[in-house]
Amino acid sequence: NAGVTQTPKFQVLKTGQSMTLQCAQDMNHNSMYWYRQDPGMGLRLIYYSASEGTTDKGEVPNGYNVSRLNKREFSLRLESAAPSQTSVYFCASSPNSDTQYFGPGTRLTVL
Amino acid sequence: GENVEQHPSTLSVQEGDSAVIKCTYSDSASNYFPWYKQELGKGPQLIIDIRSNVGEKKDQRIAVTLNKTAKHFSLHITETQPEDSAVYFCAASKGGYQKVTFGIGTKLQVIP
């Protein structure tokens, strides 16, 4: 039981490049989330998926898109990366949207 | 929307002393208050939570108290140990499929 896994662990992009952050969970959870963590700002919700087939915007969705591929997988896409998107990205899952289980994070740098 | 304020932002204590972290929330409809611990280079991990129908909850050296009237809740760690050093986040939600709002975190340093 691996819990929540994220790939890649680290990534460096140039401004304007695109990339997809992958997240998978093996706990059969309904809800999945993407957060970004920046110094002094805590965890801010980018997008979430309450259940397979649905996605909703969180607090800071601009510049991102998501896909809930199936119950296990929830990906985050940056179409045209900007330096302001330099951050640590965390994926989380929850059986009922209360207790959340986080992955190890992806550290992204945009030059 | 919900706003969660957390303080202090940093806290240093001597090993064996107690540590207290406080949070306030704005939405009186919030009814679920988890606390997460984040060690360096890792994702946050739930350490304790409390629901609005309970005033206090304990788990070994960790306790959380909730004052619904004042809309604040606190994390208490007793007999601190070096392995308690981490960033702690409080959070609030309305439960169900409502999103969770996090505080900005408290960096706790336990000095041996």
C-alpha cells in the first residue's frame, strides 16, 4: 500500500514550457486535491476533484488545468509555465474530504 | 470564504517543555479541525483532529482544544522531544465534500 505517490520529485522548467505533474492513490479514495506550498503562505488549494469525473477550482487555479483520469489518478498540467509557479506541489486524497492524505510533493522551479 | 489564522509562525522550546499553537477561524459553519505535521522534505501528515461536537481530544502527548464560541482551537504538545521539530498546520472545513482551509503553519524547534 503505497498511499499517495507523485512524479516527478523535482523539475526545472524554462518560462513558457509545459509539463504535467502526476498523482496516484491506491486507497480507493473518492476525493483528490492539488495544493501549492509557498513560504509564508501555507497550503493553497489549486483544484480538487470530489469524485471521479468531476473537478472544481480552488483558491488559485489560474495557469493550471487538471484531469481526473480515473478514481486513482489526478494530474495537474501547466500549459505555459511562469516563474510565479515556482513552488512545491502536493497532491492529496481523502475518503470523504475530511482527513486528507498527502503525497511527498514535487519541487518545481521555473526559470 | 473561510479564513484561518495561525500563530506563532515560529516557536522554540527546550526539550521536555510544552508547546502551544493557536488558530482562529472565521466561518461559524466549520465543524472539522485537523492538525498536520510536516517534516522537512515530506508531505503533511495528520496527527490529530477534532470535530465541533467535542471540546477536547488527547492522543498521548498531543491534545487539541476547541472553543466554538470564540472560534479558536489550539494544539498542545507536552514533554516535547527533538523529533517533534517540524512545521505544524491547523485547518478548518465544513466537513463532507467541502474544501479544507489551512493556516500558514508554525515552525516548531525543540532544542535538546
